[in-house]
Amino acid sequence: AQTVTQSQPEMSVQEAETVTLSCTYDTSESDYYLFWYKQPPSRQMILVIRQEAYKQQNATENRFSVNFQKAAKSFSLKISDSQLGDAAMYFCAYRSPYSGGGADGLTFGKGTHLIIQP
Amino acid sequence: NAGVTQTPKFRVLKTGQSMTLLCAQDMNHEYMYWYRQDPGMGLRLIHYSVGEGTTAKGEVPDGYNVSRLKKQNFLLGLESAAPSQTSVYFCASTGGTSGYNEQFFGPGTRLTVL
């Protein structure tokens, strides 16, 4: 079974600064999908960014980008120009491709609580 | 589009009582999931469904049952609630067969078992 580890329970950053959230995973599969989800105080889970393992290029979505290191099994999230609205729990998640199209769901890390200091 | 909705949003049960959580999606998605989220933990998969009339166990299925009688609805049942089932429950759905597809989540149901 795959496992996802987020080693930073909490991170704090000044508004407008850059912060990087860490995620490592353990898998024996060569192809898979990785996701970052944001959970603000409203509790709603929101997809931030995703990456296909066979793609070398790191995914980017506006101020959010990832540093995907396949050999190291690392998938960190960088948030540039942090804004107050970025304050939330961030979850890293893994999905195997070998289960009928991802039918057996996502495996989540325990999350990182991101605090934005004004 | 309402996306994924969950009913109810909050519920308090006594030990041994039963209840059903309803998840509905209006995106014509084939795959639906139930997760639970406990303090300090990420979401964990309880059960899932790959289509109408089909269900399968996830990581933490004990104490729960599910049914998918209609494509748009996925029900999660607790036959005899226990305090260990106090949690926030999320339903999610996704379309297509690619693992890259986004899972869309409902707003969650906070369940307390006394």
C-alpha cells in the first residue's frame, strides 16, 4: 500500500513571501498521480494542483507550483506571493493508476496547517 | 450545477443508533467515494463505487455499509454507531477513467456519537 508523509504539521509565512510545503510518498509503482488539496476553515476540499508521474515538467497553476522529484519520491508545493486567503490546511494525495481508472480513491497525508502572517 | 451535496451537515447520535448519510452529485460521474477525516489525520477512504449498483471496500470499511441504487446518489449507513465513528465525513465523485481526473468533494458532514 502507498503511504504519503507530510513532515510539517504547521508552517507560517509572512504575507507576500514564498513558502514551500513538503510531501514524500512511498510506492513501488512507476506511474501514478499526485495532488495537492487545500482545506480552508469552511472545510471544503479544493484542488490546488496535480501532477502525472510520467511527466518530467513540474506543474504550475498561477502562484502555485510543484517540485516533483520522482527518484526521491518527493512532491513539494511552492506558494509564491502568499496571500491571506491561502491560509488553510494543505493535503498531499496519491492515486494509483492500476485500479480501474483510479477507482479506489486517494491516499492522503496528514496535512500541513499554513498560517499567513499579515 | 450544485456539484456534490451532502445531507445532513451535522448530526449527533447516541451509541447504538443508526443513520444514513446521503451524497448526491449532478455531474453524471461514474465514480463516487466516502472518506472520513479525523483530527490530525488526512482523509481515509471508507467505501467507493465505480458505477450504479456496485460498491467496494476502502481502507477503513468496518462498521459502515453503502449503497448506490442510482448513479447520482451514494448512501453511507451506520447500523450501530460507536464513539469511534465520531468524525467528519466527505463524499466525492469523479468522472472518466483517468486517475488524473479531479475528485470533487462535498461540504462534509460532522457526526458526533455520544
